[in-house]
Amino acid sequence: MRVLEQKKIQYKSHTYTQDASTSGEEIAKILGENPDCVFKTLVTRGKTGQYYVFVVPVAKELDLKKAAKAAGEKSIEMIKQKELLPLTGYIHGGCSPIGMKKQFKTFVHKTAMDFETIFFSAGKVGYQVELSPADMGKAFPYTLEDVIVDE
């Protein structure tokens, strides 16, 4: 939220009293929001060793093949939970695409454009930010891609 304030980007903050084990779908329910507009932040490593961030709806699963194709990698894997804090500065359940220690190439699932605003972690468990996709682009660079498993 400090980053958004520094960049003078309008946002709404939402808090809830749960812990890191609370699922994204439970968070959407707590917020009273459609799970399709509540997103989670996933950090991956490509075969080349490069890191990538994927922001996808909480009720969906990242398609690793689509993710690799989007990133131009032969393959991609999720990083181990213990790698998250040293790499990003965030803990599991509180990872945000905004304010990471280093800005990694970020992909947002294309359905983000279906909503006036979307929700995602504010960087701490129990805190969510609500931003428009346009304002999200002012906060961090991203590419829209279809990176979820087809149903």
C-alpha cells in the first residue's frame, strides 16, 4: 500500500482476520466478492533460472505449460515456499505483485480486464488491495495472458 501511495495510485484496502492457510476462495467469500475478481500471486522459476510472477483468479489453477509459453521458457515450475521470503520479501499468503524486492516479469490472467476492479494481496496476510486493471499497470508492468488451466 505504501508503494501505491508513493505513486499516488488510487486504491481501496480491505482487511480480514484470517491466517496464511485461508484459501483464496475463502478470502473472496469473506470480502463478499466473486472469486473470479479476487486474484492470487504465484512466483515461478523458468528452465533458464529466471523468475516470473503470475497473477491469476484464486479459484483457478496456473497452467504451467501456458505459463512457460507466455514467458518464452521451455518449462516453468512453482518455487518452493521457503524460497518466497528471501526472493520477494513476502511470506506465503501475503505475496503481492507490488513492492517485491525485485520486479520480475509479471503476467496477469486476461480475465482481469472483465472487471472494473480486481482484488489481490496488499503484501501482508489479512490485507487486500482493490485496483482497476489500468491503475494496476501504473503500479507494476504486466502482460495479459491466458495462463490458467481450462475447465
